[in-house]
Amino acid sequence: MRDGTRAASAPWIRTRLRTAPGAAVALAVLVLVTAFLAAAFPRAVDAYETKGLRHDIRLADAGRSAVEVSRPQPGLELPREQREAGVRTPELKRIGGALGKALPEPLRADMSSVAYGLRTMKPVLATEPWLPRPDTVPPQLSYTAQTGLKEHARLVKGAWPTTPDAVTAGSRAVRGAVTEETAAALNMKVGSTLRLPTAVGGPLTVTITGILAPRDPGGSYWSADPLVRTPSLIPDPASPFPQNYWTGTVLLAEDAGPALLATATEPSLFWRFPPDPSELTGPDGTRLTAVVNSLESGPGLLKVRAIAGDTAEVLTGLGHIVQANARMRDAISPVIAVAALGIGSVAAVVLVMTGALIAARRKAELALMRSRGGSLRGIGGRLLAETAVTVVPASALGLLLAVLAVGEGRWWPAALAATGVGLLVCVALPLRTTLQHIRPTLHGAREDMVSARPSRRRTVAELTLLVLAVGAVTALRRRGTSGGGTDLLVSGAPVLVALIAALVLVRLYPLPLRLAARPMARLRGAIGFLSLARAGRSSAGGALPLLALLLALATAAFGGSVIAGIGDARDDAALAAVGADARISGRSERAALPDELVRTARDLDGVRNAAPLRIEFGVTMPETAAGDGGAGSGPDDSGTDTGPGADTGGGDAAGARATTMVGVDPASYTRLARTTGLPDFPSGLLKATGPSAPLSEGAESGPERVLPVIASPAVAARLGKEQHAVDTLSGNFKVQVVGTVERVASLASTNFLIVNSASLEERAPTTLLLTGAPDPGKLRAAADGNGEEFVVQLRSEERARYVNTPMQAGAERIYLAAVAAGAGYALLAVLLSLLQTAPERKTLLARLRTMGLTTGQGRRLLAFEATPQALLAAGGGLLTGWATIVLLSPGIDLVPLALAGVAGSDTSPVTLRADLWSLALPAAGVVALAAAVAGVQAWWASRRGSITELRAGDSR
């Protein structure tokens, strides 16, 4: 104004937030959730990698994980006093303290369990007559004088070993102690004496003054050298006969080390540092490997020798533990990257959809501002400020919640992820809105998918994405993810496949609409024709929701199939290990089950079927069959010659000729195989008649008898169709292959023969397989009642062995979150797409009600209008998810997620398979939500009068 005063005006941002508080709150909530998920993902990955590294180090054997510095005794050329001072406690503590401080980061020592001292490297033959001699071989004992004995043990009997007088190399009497287990095994007690020969003078006498009990038997102090805690009975390698002798360790007084310098036991100094993994993080694994390598043979070793002496060495297995953890991490990371890229793409599309919805709602308002002289820069700046006021605090709050929810993890990847979410929304919304107003637009132009024609740019973009998707899928099929490392193009293949499917479906969408509209136009009712006409509108708003739905459904299906595949792999591994729901077998391979035990177990409550098996290992194959494939192999069987070699692992003749014979009752075994899902065969194939008929009790088997057998493919290829004589502990006979199966219950071997146990001379079963749910206590009681030589294995207990390590559990949780987030974003995409056209639907219903449309017809109209898009999205999601899994399954190995880390588990590749529930449930949810939203819209519109919706001058 001319007089210098300004007209009062309300701030733009405050006015907009007061005008549409609901939209602002909804956008803030969406950004909050998305920022939380984006920030939580890298922290969750860091957390499970950190827990996995700490778990592996803690659970590793203390002798492998500890870092031990050792060097020989002081040289004989040194004066006696200097040699003795070099092994006394003050000098050992000084060097130990310096070594502990010199350990490079991130390696940290658990100072509470550090041990150092002097130990004998050469065991001493103990000739005392009261010591046990199992095979007339005297025990061999080691001696160690290490620090911290009182802190890590408690006194059970006697007194602590001490040194009343200063011990020197000339001392001939010292005191020692042993653990309870050593005392019990070697008949030691308080007052027992042991003698060690010395180089000069009389023997060194060690008097046992105390019996100790470890405070933490599993700790590094007692487990790094197990003989310190527990003696062992080991075979004598120098004896030509199988003879065993005891070996153990005697703990000398802390300052008794100088006395060992006079013995011929090759005493050695040691400083043992157990690692402290409590401060380690997942990213520290690479640095830790480099540090360990440096300590073993690098600059770190030079620093150690500068402190402990030029002859010091560093011994540790910590590097191998960390490398094994890194291999597990590298195998899991590519699979996790698929879920991360999928959910990230879905979230980005949904955020863009939100911007499109807001832009559509404010199109008239911004067009008016543009017509009155507003510049694109000014409008975009105001929209950016208005959006940032809502989005920036929401992103910050999402980051804070992610940090609080996931306690361990680096903060900067989470901060970058949350910032990316906020930046995407702040840029996409103003950009999407202002680009619509570069040129003035006239009201009334239709965007009909039936009449739309794709541009050349769109065709080129689609072809480019198609080439990228094909290249990514081809690379994943050829290379797989089990080789380690993460390739964004390969991991993004499911996203690219879903993107191509969305573009193809959007192009094909008008065809069924055009075909369906023609017969609908001839009908008397207008509901069907109007619903198809409405479904064909707004092509610009139809492509983006469809893309979001396909991405979300494909990612959810992929994640759900991964989780289901992990469970199936563990179930199959448990079945392969046990053979059925329960198994009773002998501790030795040839232990036969008593008939009473078989009957008792068969009659227990919960047992549905019992199949006795007689398993005989190491059956020798005929020379001709093992050598050249046997008669009747034929040229078609030449490709199977490598099978036996691969199975035995060596390919030598002896290994190739070894197979396993399984005697079964055909009827009960085939029932069990069908129940458990194992390969079965017609029981009549093993029916023996004529000369090969079942033997009577006590009858002997003749070599002329021919028994029909079911063989594994490898054995069948070697034997062919001819008859071959075999010699077994169950009798001598000939065998003829009448069929093949890939697997047999309770055996992991691929070399086996299945025969009718009734035709064997020795038919007593060695294994009993049970199906059903018998009581474990009663089953074990029945086995224990027949002696301690029988063991019970349960499939449920074997399945429980596959407990997730922290790394596996973390990866599974991420996939569960991916499935839930994918389903949630899919439903949100449906809701956003329906909300974008909600005003038009309300106006349409209001107009049609003035023409006589009833409430029921209005509900049917909206439901029929939403049905084509919902069915297209659901069907496309099913197809995309299934195609993605089928295309990528050859390159996905689930072993690291399912079975890694379990000793004795089957490590054969576990391929990814489509899970029906993971495919169907999200797709069904999309259809159900679309119908529910349409019904709610129709109900709400019926409550509002036509006058409220139709106003004079309204252009809708």
C-alpha cells in the first residue's frame, strides 16, 4: 500500500494445514511408517550380523577362538638366574599386560579369563604303581604352572598348592593339584606324589595337596586345553595292538615354573587371551580377519615378538571362525537384497501414488493460481515448503523409532534411508503437481484406456526395461546367489519382472474391456455397461496402482515362498535323518532288536504304522558289476557311471563296490513311505516265489536262490538286468533288480539294495520305524527296558535341532517383515487408487440417483467398476509372483538360511518353490479390500443427498 502499511495475510503453510488437516496427517503417517521401515532395515541387517558374529565366537571351542602367544623356554646359554626370572609370575604378568594392550582393534581380550604360565610340551611317563593302566600301558601326564587358579576354581579337598620357599631350577619338590575328574580317573588323592626325571640330580617330586572343581568348566581357562580339566583315554599310536592309556594334566603352584626348567619335558611359556566379542559388530568381521592374519604372519607378529621375545609365535583359530561367519553372511546377503529391493520399490511407488492423489485433489486450485499469474517456481516452492513441514518431522520420528526398536546397528545407513524417504516425498509431490500445469489444460478431455495410444518414448522405455529384466534373470539363473556377494541387478530381477508384467497388463487391459463392453451394451440394464465404461477411464491413474500391486504381490509371494521353503527344507532334513516320525535302533550297526521290543513299540498309543528294517552296511558288490557296469548296462546307462564315484567320494574300486542292503517287510514299508512322502514301490515287486520263496525259521539260504531287489539308480546302473551273487551276513544269494527308487527311509546313502526280509537267512530287524505320535517317554521306556544298547530318535527332536542361529533368525524376520510390508503396501495401493476416483464416484451416484438409480444398484455399480481392476491386479500378482519364483528358483539356494550350522545335516542344495498360500492370500486380500471399499463408498454416498454433491457451476 502507498502509506507503507501491508495488508494482513495468513501464512500459506498454516492456512493449508488448517484447510486439509486429514490429508497432512495421513501423509505424515505414511512417511513415518515408510521411514521407519527404511531405517530399520539396515539396522536389522547390522544387528543380526553382529549377533551372528558374537554367537559364532562364543560357541566356538575355546581352543580355537583364543589367541595364544607362546615361545620356548629361555635359552640354555643364559645365566641360571636370568632363565628363572624369565618364567616367574612377575615377568609373565608384565609381558601379558603388554600383550593385552598391544592387541589391535577390533580384537579385544576377555581379561577375566586370561591365563599365562609355563607348561610341558612333552608328556611324562608316570610309572607310579597306583596309577591305572587299562591295557598295561602307564599314563602320560603333562604339567602346567599358570596364573589365576584360585580365581577360576574352588577347593574341594586339601589345600591350595603354594610355594613356601622360592622355587628354582634346582628345587626337587613342588606342590600341585588336580581337578575332581582327573582325581577320579587316575586314582589320585590328597598326598599322592608323582616323580619327574630331571637332567641333573634326583627326580622332581610333585605332591598333590588339593582337589579342585572348576567354577566355569566351559570357560576358556578350563576348555582351551581340555586335559587341564578332564583326562582322556587315548590309543597308543606306537603299539601294533589296540592299547589305550590315560593322559591328563597336573596343575602346579603358580610360582613353581622354574622347577620345570630342569626337566626334559620341553617347557614352553604361553599367554592365552580369549576374545571378548561383546563389543564386536558385524562390519568388524573384515577388520578382525585382517588383524588375525597380521598377528599370525604379519606386522602384528613383529610387535608381539618385540614384547614377548624373538621366538614368540601366535596361534589361533579365530580367523577361521570369522571367515566361516563371513561365508554365511555372503550367502544370505543376496537373498536378503531381493526382499529389500522389492519392498523399497513398492514403497517408492506408493509414495509417488500418494503424491499423485494429492495432486489430483488440488488440480483445480493450482490451475486457478496458475491462471492468475502464479509462476511454476513460486507454486513449486510453496508446495515444497508445505510438504517439508509435514514430511521432515515424520521422517525424523521414523528414524528415531527405528533406532529405538533396533538397538544395535550403525546409525548412518539408517539416517541415509530415512532421509531418502523424506527427500523422495518432498521432491516428488511438488514436481508431480507443478508438471501438470506447465501448459494450460482445458476441462473435459477424457483419458480413456480404450482409446489411448502408447507413445514411442513409452515403447522404448518398456523395451529397455524388458532387456534389463531378461538380463538380470539370465544372470541369476547362471550364477545364482550361493557364490556370495550382492549384485543389485541380479537381486532386482523380481522387481524388473513385476515392472514388465505391469506394463504389459496395462497395454492388454483395454482388450477385454472392449470385448466385454459390446455385449453389455445390448443388455437392458445399464449397470454392467456403466461399470465397464467407468473401469476404462483414467489410464494415467491405472498404470501406477497396478505397478504397485504387482510389485507388492510379487515381493510378498517371493518372501513367503522363502519362509515356506526354509520350513520344508528342515522338515525334509529331519525326515532324512530319522526316516519316519520315530526310530528305534541299536547303538552298534549290527545290534538286532528283540521281538518283545518291536511288539511293545508297535502297540503303543499313537503309533499308526510300524516298519521293521534290517540294515546291513558294507555289502560287497560283484567284481563285474563294480568294474564295468555289469551286464545289461547298455549304452543308455553310460551316463550313470560317475554316480557311484561321486557318492563314495573317492572313486576307488573298494569304495565303488560298497553298498547297503535294507531288508524290509514290503507291505509295512510301502505304507510308511506313502505316509512320510518317501518314494514307494508296489509291494508285489519284492514278492518271492519258487526257489526264492521266504525261508522257514532256521533254514539256510543257498547261493542258487535269486531274490528280487529294488535298487538305487546308481546300483541299478551297475547291476543291470542280470543276476549277480552277493555275500552278506544275512545269507548268500543272487539278486536281480526289478525296480529303482531314489531314496530309502533312514539312509543318506545313494548306494543301496532293498530286499524282502522274509527271504533272508538272518531276518531280525536292526531298526524299527514308526509313524504317528507316540509318547516319547513310553517309547524310551520300552527301549530302556531291553537294555542300554538301543536308542530312540524322534523326528520332532531332530527338527528342533535346526534352531536358528542369530544370523538365520534375523534373515527370517526380515523376510517375514517383507511379506507383511508387501501385503500392507498392496492394500494401501488399492485404497489410494480407489480414493483418487472417490469424488467422481460420489458425483456419478448423485447424478444417477436423480435419474432413478436405487441404492442397491449404486452399490452394484461401484462393486462391478472396481472388480476388473482388482481381478487384473490379483491375477497379475499371482502370475508375476509364480513366474518370478519359477525363473529365479534355479539360482536360489536356501541351505544357508535353513540348514547351515547344524552338524550332520544334509547340505544338498535346497531350491526355492512357489508357496500357494503366499501367492493366494495377498491376491485375495486385494480383491476383498477393493470390494469392501466400493461397498463403503456406496453406503456413504447413499447417506448424502444429491444436492450436497451436485452444486451449481460444478464441473465434475
